[in-house]
Amino acid sequence: MFALTALARTPLEVSVKCDPELAAALRNSYPAIRPGYHLNKRHWNTITLDGSLPDQLVRDLIEDSYDLVVSGLPKRVQEELAWPPVVA
């Protein structure tokens, strides 16, 4: 699991895994990013998608969360997921 959301919530919120130091820095920089709701607050941030965050930042946070989770999976599973992606 690399992201959680309650789809009916308005505004939409999504929780993503994050490097602990980056998680704290993001919380200090953006009011729409706060400690993970009902999650390990050291490793998870909840992002409110209210239009105040740049779209690319949101995409990057989701991608980073995926990478953090997949990096902890067995090599066989990583290979099945074609991770890490080959950059041309």
C-alpha cells in the first residue's frame, strides 16, 4: 500500500509514504500537507488536494511513495513490477 484516500471526502485527501526528513520539511512548507491521518506520522503525510499545491509536487509525492514501498518488496516482486523503471 503506497497511498490511501477516502474518495467521498471533499476536498479530496490522499495519504502517502514519505522519507521522514522530507515529510517534516513538507509539513513546515505547505499548510495542505500534515502528518498522516491515523498512520505512522513519522513516515506518512496526508495531502489535501485543495488546489494550493502544484500538480507536479503531488505527482512526485505519489511516485516517491510508490518507490519507497516497492523498494522494500522482494526482488522477485520488484522485477514483476518492472521496478525501477528504465529511464532512456
